[in-house]
Amino acid sequence: MTNTYASGTGLGGKVAVVTGAAQGIGRGIAQALAERGAAVLLVDHNADTLDATVKGLEGTQVASLLSDIREEGQAERIVAAAVEAFGRLDVLVNNAIATRAAGPFTEHSDADYDLVFETGPRATFRLMRAAFPHLVASGSGSVVNLGSSAGTEGQAGWATYAAAKEAIRGFSKVAATEWGPAGVRVNVVCPFANSEGAQLWERFDPDGYNAALAKVPMQRIGDTRTDIGALVAFLASDDATYITGQTIMIDGGWGMHRI
């Protein structure tokens, strides 16, 4: 489905794809991009949540696409949908990933490993590869991938998730090196934000949540739109054309000593 309305300013003329855009950090990023004038293709596997998010973006230029990014051929389908809807592709935000709950290293199964790697690194890799020609053609392409403190800090309980996020960071650096001469930038952001996942964490493990929050110098959790989305929008913009290959912590200072 596609809704077209008067766009805002800042990213006018740019087209972005955001995966995992129906809720949480992905929704916040999509909101921030759309509010600044980008045309955004929101990609997710949950039809009801995706429709609700798109309805909440009335007044912006957005389209939506249902997709299970684990399936072969979905990367090409997503890129083609963005180009068909809006005529080009300038920005790719790889946010989607699925993972098991936290648990000891030895309790993570092969199936847990496969789930997080198929939805995270493999899907991200495929989408970057499919998007590359269009990002080059845009003249100022930008990829923003999502990392995590689970990997940069080595948080207990998150073995497979941390591994997947660090894999994404690794090939993001390679892409930044290879794609820089073509004018395509690739960066990674590691957020700490008030997503639905964080809200569940606070509800079911308040001690762990509060211990994490106590490590944040700003003494608050980030907002998915105004904190995380705003920085991603900056990285997508022409104001960030000399920033690539970076891992940026958006966590109120929690991760300042990790990178």
C-alpha cells in the first residue's frame, strides 16, 4: 500500500528502505526519516502492526511491504518495490533481526544461531548487495546498519545475538572501504532505546533494566524517534557525506569506552 502526502524538509527527494519498521527502533527510524521529507518503504513481516504504523505516518510519503527477509529473493524484491514506488533508492536501513531470549552460552542451540544469523547478517548482506547499484546511482548513497552493546560489550546471555551483530559490524567496515570511492557510505549505530523489547525488559527484569540504566551518564533511555531516528536521519543526509565506516553509540554515554 502507498500513501503520498506533502513531505517535510531535510531529506526531500531521498528514498529510504527500513526493515523491521513496524515497531520499536525501526518504527522510530522510519518516522524520523519520513518527517524530514524522505519517501520511505517500511518493510516488516507483521501485517497488522505494519498497517498501524503506516496509518500513523499520514502526512508523509510512505509505502509498505510485507516480507520474510529470511527467504531467498526477498532482498531483490524489497529493492525493486522501493524503486517501483518512488523511482530510486538512496538510503538503506537494516534494522530487522530476530533472536531467542537471553540464556547461558551452552544453552544456545543451532536453531537459535540459524534464526539470528538468517534474519540479521544474511538478510543485511543480501539487501546491501541488492541495493548497491541503486545507491551508487543516487550519487550519495547511505547504508545504516544496526549493531548492539550485546556484541561491543560482550553481554552475558546473548551469545548468538552478539555474534550476529558483530558480524554485521565486520562486513559493514569492509563495505565502507570498498564502496567509499563510489560515494556510498556505510555506518553502524548501537542504540539503547525505549522499544517494546526494552519495555518488556523493564517489566520482567526491573533489577537488570535499572542496573543498565544506571550506567547511562544521561540517566535516561533514548527515544526511538527523537534520539535514534534523528541520528539515522543525519547519517542518511547530505550533511554526513564524510562519515563512513563508523560505529556510533546512541546510548546516552553508556558505551563511550567500548569502541
